[in-house]
Amino acid sequence: MTVDAGPARAHLLQVAESDHAQRVGTAAWLDRELAFGAKVFYKGWLGDDGRIEKHWIAGPQASVRTRRALETGQLEFMDFPRLIDVVGGTAEGLHRVQSEELHRALDEGWTSVAMTQESSRRPLVDADEVAVFAQQEGGYDELADHFPLHVLCQLTTAVENEVHVVHSLGIHHRDVVDVGWGARESCGRWRVSGDLDAYVAQRFGGALTGAMRRVREVADQGTGASPDLHVDLAGVGFVDVACAQLMVLAARSAPPGQRLVLHEPPRLLRRLLDALERPGTIVLDEGGTA
């Protein structure tokens, strides 16, 4: 799996099923950011001996550009254990490190900055840990809103528990590249693409829940925005009953006044929703307007 070659994304979550697949996608992202002249900060796991030459980023699998960037300082690597020590295990500490790295790069004359980190392998076993994780990821969004910053978050399902995977998709729902499907928030719509089958249903459900929660929170802030989630399905080729059920459940559990508006739903999805007794909180817009 590789990150698509479309417009640069400010804060992207890349989901992969294995370390190898993750490396392929990350290598493509790194190569592109380096080629466009960005200063890149990479945080990952070095292993017990702490030798970077044993990490793929500096080994034979890395591109010539990546190895050269490590030598020149355009690419900086920090081991996770050291990061934990530096940040003191707090979201505030991580925000401080991110901000310091960003401003140092800009002061050195770099016109853009990129940051990425490997799967953190956090359990997220309770609501407090989920809240801290969301706060940490929000720090990237805050920086990217004000500075020329691109962020790639890596999630490898082979080394993460299901709770972390689902919550990660919910937090990162605005820009996701997953296996077989993806989603991107653009022009007031949550645009989903690919195939929504039983294999990705749990992850899709986590992202859908996060998207509905986000628009509701914005509306509750008194911005005048609608609490409805508008989902553009024009890029979806297939939807199975598992994902259709998740849409129904999300709509039925939505608070009063919130609807799930599905733009250009595939014909099969329309049939599935009818069979599942589509609730009134799901609105079908087959013509692309609402």
C-alpha cells in the first residue's frame, strides 16, 4: 500500500496490516517530502541495541535520498524510549517537543516541515488514555493549521490491539488511507472511497463514529454549523451488510437533531438500507445535492 500522489495532506493516518506494508507507504511519503525540500522529523523504534543502522530507514530498503537526508540532517530520527523521557509522558510535553522542532526547522530556513511516527502500541484501555491520545493528536492539527507542516501518523494493525485501532480511526477520521478504503474531509463532506466490506467494517465504524461526533461537537460550540454528517459515497465501489448496519446503528444512536446524509449512495447500499429498515435519521441524496 502506498500513500496516493494527490495533493499534500496536512495530517494523514496511514493504516497497514504488516510492518513491511507500512514501510512501503512510509518510504513513499518520506521520499516525496524530502524531494520537495521539507525538514523531516521521524520517531520510531530502534530496538534494544539502539542502533539506527539496523532500522529500515537507514538500511538497504531505504532510498538513496533518505539515507543522504540522515547524513545531511534534513531527516532527524528519535527513538521512542528517548521521546518518552523527553516529553515526560504527557501530552503537554509532546506538544512542546513538536513545537520546538517545528520552530527550530523554520529558524534554520526550511520552508516546510514534516513529522511522522511509527505505531505507538498504546493500549488505550480506558477513557482517560483515549482522551490523552486525542489531545496529543490534536496538537498536530493545531500546528498544521498555522504552519507549513505535514504529518503522517502510522498505524500497523499487526502490532496494535483492536481498541487502539478503532479509537485511532475515530480520532483521525478526517484523513485516512486504510487497506482497501479511505476517507477525507473536504468542502463540508466526509468523502469515503474504496470498498466497504466486512473485513474493514470495524475500522470504518470507528471512523464513522468519530466523524459524527466531530460535526456534533462543532455544532454544539454555537458556530451555527449543522450537526448533520454529510457523507460523499461517489468514490465507493462496494458496500456489504456489515458496513450498512454500522451506518444504521450510528444514525439510530445519534442525538436528537443529528442526521446522517448519504450523497450518491451505491445502489446496493440503498437496497441494504431498505432491508435494514432505514431510520428517518438517514437521508439519501442520490442526485449529489441536499
